[in-house]
Amino acid sequence: MPNIILKCTYSGGSSVLRNLTSESTLHDLQSMLQETTQIEIAQQKLKSGFPPKLINTEEKTALLADLGIRSGDSVLVERGAPTSNNSSAPSSNQTSSAHPQSQSQNSSTPTTVPKRSIIRKVVPSDNSCLFASIGFVLQGDDGQSIATALRCVVGDIVLSCPDEFPDILLGKKREEYVGWIQSPSIWGGGIELAALARHFATEIHVVDTQSLRIDRFGQDLNCSEKAYVIYDGIHYDPLYEPSPGGPVTVFPVGDEGIESAAMLLAANAKKAHNYTDLANFTLKCGTCGLGMAGEQVARQHAKETGHTNFQEYK
């Protein structure tokens, strides 16, 4: 069964949890967190998503997937007041229920062909693909200069919104994070997407090829427009709708037709296995040909060599 890898952030630091699977329950996660953070299960206050949302910790037998938690997510652990029903193991009469806490949606493959089409624009496979993708959909530019500029934008937003981006969420002091994210060797993710959605006052919808789910960043900002990128487990690319006047990259929030088109594109990519399973994948460096297993090894190789062109192989 697929492994689930999570980043745990707490007042004492951060840690990576690797021994969870698709069959793991909330109680399994909380038990591991208790060992890691020394915070008793009854006192754990858990958050995930961007901005962080409380995870319902009452249903101990709920599967992590039913709670909206997937491999690669970050879980924020805080010490709260003890609760009477959080300290014991799950009882036999408890049933699993879904309480998604992230602003995401699990979508099934569309059964009808949408009337509209959406196209994936491939950006360079380097450590700035997220920033290049956002540059294209919101600025019309996917060059290195816009990627560098957007890293600065993220730093400014993080500094100006300490409540939304506290040190414990960043995994480091705010000032340290701002310098860190400027490095072109650092990959972007959920924190950066949330900051960019806030800066542009536009929802950013990330279509996940493997899970066929959409993560929506900026949904709490009451934006009137949205833009799409697609994510294959490692790489981001921007999406656009072709038109006689040129690529259309920004859409009304209520535009369901373009969302159906985006989901169909992701479903076709999944069928062709054009995604990277972070828990069970092997990579080959396109620069030197070295084979390696797992995201962390690939990241280390990129850091040590500057090689960023990876392909999955079986």
C-alpha cells in the first residue's frame, strides 16, 4: 500500500513522518506525533492546509485521506487544552467519516467531454517551475526574471502577514525564511502559493494529476478570479485556454466549464501515467544519468550538482 510522508511542524522544530500508509488512521498519526513532539494526544491541536485549518480530531478511526491529508502535506501541531475524548484509542463502535480540512476537492474523472479545452504550457524543469507557472498565468511571463521577482513578492507577503505565516508554519524564523526563499535552488509549494494568491488577489487552483484533486489557494480572500496550474508530484506547469486573442489564463471564480476542462486534462495525464508518485518512484537524472529513489534524494542531488532535469522511470 502507498506510503504517506508528512512534514510535522511544532514549537520544538520540525520532523518528517515516513511510516504512515493509505490505511493509517487519525489515531495512528496522533500516536506518531505524540512520540515526536511529546504532546499528549489529548492535548494535540492539529492544523493543515493553507491557510492552516483545524483538523477534526474526534473520529480516531477516520483514514487520513478522508481528513484531506495526503502525502507531502504539512501538519502543524500545537498544544491545546486536554479533551476527554482524544486520549484513548478508537473504540470498536466508531465509524470513519470524512472531514476535509484543506481547501481542496477530490474530483472524479468527468463523464462527458467538456465544451471547452485547456492547454498545458510546459515550463523549464528547474527549481523555479512554480514561480514561472504563476508568472505566466498572472503576469504573462514565465522567464527567469519573473520567477526571481515572485520570490521577492513571497518574502514581502510573509513579512507583512505574520499572523497568516507564523514562524512555526514556515519552519524557521520569518527573516530567515525570506532570505531562504530567494535562492533559485529552493522549490516552491503551498506556502508560496498562498502568498502569491494573496498578493494578486486571485485564487490559484492546483490540479493534482495523481489524485485528481484541486487545491484552492486564496479561497478565503473573496477573490473574483482564479487561475490554474497543474502539478505532477514534482513539477508545476501553467494552464491556459486558447482563444483568437491569445492565451486566456484568468477566469471568473464561478466558471465551472474551465474546471471541467482542467480535470479532463489531468485525468488524461493520469491515464498516461504522467505523474510522479512521491512515495514509490524512481528517478533518473537527465543530465548525468544517475538513478535514484525518492524525492529527498533527488533534492539532495540537485543541491549538490545543480542538475534539475529528472525523469521518472520504472
